[in-house]
Amino acid sequence: MLTLKLIFWILLALVLYTYVGYGALLFVILKIKRLMGFKNTEPSLPSDEQLLPHVTLMICAYNEQDIIEEKMENIARLNYPQNKLTVMWVIDGSTDSSFEKLQNYPNVKVVFRPERLGKAAAIKHGLDHNDAEYVIFTDANTMLNADAIREVVRQFMKDNVSCVSGEKRVASRQYGQVASEGEGLYWKYESTLKRWDSELYSAMGAAGELFAIKMSDYHEAPSNALLDDFMISMLMVKDGHRIAYTHQAYAMEYGSADMNEESKRKRRIAAGGLQSIWWLRSLMNPFAHPKVAFQFISHRVLRWSLTPVAMMLLIPISIMLTVYRAGLIYDLLAAAQLAFYTAAFFGWWLAQKGRKHRLLYTPYYFLFMNLNVFKGIFYLIGHNKSGTWEKAKRG
């Protein structure tokens, strides 16, 4: 019984630390850091615009003809000198009229080859045609705020910053769209953690909706990387550089249309997370990377590996402790879990009907994300069986 109780508290502590404790700990550490006078200095851009660096804005897109006009209108509104900005579209493998539509924009650099080899290969292909030191990546279906490029460039002026991550913001296609609203809630929490991570030392990865790299510090991601943007950014951290995070440069996109679409995304992200943990396992060594190991394990590794398992194991252990009458505290915690999963069930039930109740939907989306970690395991197994895993190890 004592062993069972010990396992229960270890698992519960792991879950609470991952989703609540790490954020609370970061908050306290940063409060102390600020009180002691350690504040991150914010650099200023040069007043003479001709001193701003040349930047490439790269959009890797596949069959995105319907969004090209809207995207180009968004780019035209960006507050950055045109003679300092190269807009590049990489449309490898596209079979629609993307190439023809882009010919209407003479200042756009179009990179194309008929083979579709995946986004990582498209990024590499685009970079082969790039001349700028700073490259900003964004998706075709994400719209940037007017000062996004200026803010990204400003972040590069900070000490040892080789990658900049912007903020992802999620909009609903229509009011009450449950997948988008759940995703938006998640990204608000995630953005706060990224901002605090960056202030402590470095953000733990960048998302493809909006991130930028310094080419002199760039390392190519493995060709079969499921999270190519995350790998590109974290390989820079592995080299001793930092990822700066800024909420003042953001990319707005529509969330998933429904939970099935969202599940596919989360499954692939979970598989890519597990893949990345293996490739970046050296960052978990606290003797070689003390700050990064703490942040990487707390923010990424636990969430993508151990914690979802711990959540599932808590269910049968709680039942056993209740049956064996281990004590009132275990009965109360079992009841709390039952209430949580009941709320998640009704949140799912309402979501199936296209309705949303805030108190019920939050536990559903939280559980939904964790269940997709297990689906991601099977996704990765299938990915590995294709032979790409061995290629990655050889690379």
C-alpha cells in the first residue's frame, strides 16, 4: 500500500508540475530576477532606415492558389523598406495555378521544382536561393501584423540571439467554433510560457507560423523531421545560441475547422515532439546545458512523453487506493478526477453537436491534447517503418 501511495504522489506531482508548476516556478524566478535588477535590455532599431538589414520573407506553400492574393495584400502592408525586403515563395510540387498567379507580382522571387519532397526539403531549396543574412519564415495562410518584420529584426540585436520566434494567434472562422477556440486558449497559455522562457534564457523552439533565423548560425534539419521549424530553432540552441520570443510580432491564422482536423495536427505534432526529443537528447544533460536542460525538460520533454502516461496511470491507481480505503485524501482526489473526466466527456458530447460550454470544453481540450500524444506514438511508429528513421540516424 505504501508503494502504491508513493507512486500516486509522484505521478500527481509530475502532472501538476508540467501543466501548472513549471509556469508558476518561472513566474517566481523572473520576479526575483527583476527585483535583483537583472532586466533584459530592449534594443532600438536605427533611425536611418537604410541601416536596416536586408531580410528575406520566405513562404513555403503547396497548392495555395486561393490564398496568394490575400497573403500578398498582407505583405504589402508590412512596415519595412521595400528595398530591404525580398519576398520569396517556394512552391515545390504545386500542381495548381500558384506559379501563374505569382507571376502577377514582379517583385516576388518564385522558387519551384516539380517534385514534392516535404517542407524541410522546400526550406532547404529556398535557402539555396537566398542571399540575406536574416530569413523570416511564415505560412501562406497566416497574416502578419504591420510591424512584424521590424520587431523580429530588433530581437536579433540582442546578445547571442540566432533565432526569433513570433507569436501565433488563432481566430475562429465563425463564432463558437469549438476547435479554434480551444486551440486559441492553448496558444495563449503557451505564448506566456514562451515569453517567460525567453526572459529567463531562451525560448524552447519556434513555430512555423512565424520565426526567423540568422543564416550564419543555421543548421539544416533532418530531411524527415516532422517538426522542421522546431528542429531548426533548437539546433541553434544546441550550438549555444538563444531563441528570442516576441509577442509584438505575430501571425494570425484560422484554427482547425473541426476536432478531426485538429486531431490530425496534434497527432503529427506529438509524433514530431517524440522524434525531436530523441534527436536533441543531449540537451537534457544538466552538466553540459544547465539552463537549457531545465527549460527543455520542463516545457517540452515532460509534456511530450512522461506526463500523458502519468495522467493515464493515475486513473487505475486512484481506483485501487479508493477500493483499499487508503484515506479521505485519496477519495477526494479520486472524486476530483472523476469530475474532471465527466466534464471532459460532456465537453466532447457538446462539441459533437457544434456547441461549446466554457467550463466543460476546457477539460475536454486538455484531455484531447494528451490523448493525441498516444496517437502520435503510433504515427511515429508508422513513420519509422517507412525507413526514414534509419536514414535520419545515418544523417
